[in-house]
Amino acid sequence: MEALGAILKPHAALIGQIASTITFVQFLSPALMLNTIRQRGSSAGFPFMPFIGGFVLTILSLKFASVIEDDAMIKVNLLGFGLNVIYSCVFYFYTPPKDKNKLWAQIGLAGLLSAICVVYCEYEDPKKLEFRLGLIVTAWLIILVGSPFLSLGEMIRNKSVGNMPISIVGSGTLVSFAWMVYGLAIQNTVIVVQNLILFSMGAIQIFLYIIYPPKPAPSADLKKKKEK
């Protein structure tokens, strides 16, 4: 890793710009899922985790970026935070009334977790903070990216990935690869390891999407026939 890092180090700024640009494009990918939700008129059956998880992730990543004083990561996560707030509001608008209390509970939990982590950072030993906060960010990324695996058994039984947000998964996989290369360039082991894990998990989900493609939603005419 050191040899590769030495080769990439002179290009760290350029790699950071490329990774930031790809991440910006990735931040726009949830709009595709939200457009599908808009067309259906409801968010029922679609996961809220990518949005609320992204909200927490950008807060933690902003804190981590400020600890290592990385301008590229700070700017891109500020943008990501703003977009996730907008996406969450749109998702909430299309959520059925009976499910809105559940969403508020998730939002409250996410806010509490974020607050706990931010407060923890204020009291942690500065010498240990980078490594330990990096572990927290990595753990949260694994939970966020790995959440679709909780439905793995159902995917296999139905031979379909259901409503897996492939636009988010695919772009996230590309982003994790870009930041992994950036981590190598700045020789930051935490960034390299966390993004290597995420890249591997994303690749597995893309493979699942290929062998278990989503089944098309029934058309409005077919639904009317079934109702009759």
C-alpha cells in the first residue's frame, strides 16, 4: 500500500477533486428513486434508511473531515447534508399517514445518535479521536450500505431484489472506489479500509441485482382487473 500511495501522492489534490465530483453526482442518485415514488404517489415499500442514514453519515463525515482538516471532504459532505434534508422531506411528503409516526421515530433516533457522536468528539482525547471517529464512521457506513442484506433471504425466495435502490447502490460503489484511491494518495489507512469494505459490499449488491432483477410493478390496468 505504501508503494502505491507514494505513486498517487503527487496527484492527491486531483484525485480528491475527482472523488468529490463523483460523490456530488452520487448525491443526486436518490432523485431517481424519489421520482419513482412521485409517479406511484406513495413511498410505501421503499426504504427510508438511505436518506436518514445519509443524514447521520454526512454529519459524522463532516466531523471526521474537520478532524483531519480535509477541505475536499468538508465541502462535499456539507452539500450532501443539505441534499439529504431535502430528500427526506420529499420522502415524508409521499409517506402514507399511517407510517409517518414511524418516520418521525427514525428521524428522532438519527438525531440522537448524531448528537451523541458530536458530543463524544468534544470530550475524546484529540490524539485518539481520528482513529476512533473513523471506526464509528466505518461502522455506520457498513450498517447503511449493508442494510439490504437483511432482506437477503426474501430476495432469494422471491428471486427479486424488490425495491433495492440500485441507482444509490451503483453510484455508492463507484464513490467508495474513488475515495479508496484518495485514501491511498493521502496515505490515510482509515479512509482506505472503510471504502474497501464499502466497495466490496456494493459489488455484492450489484451482483445480486444482476441475478435477481426487480420484478416490474403491475400496471394500473392490471390492478383494476384484479380488483374486479
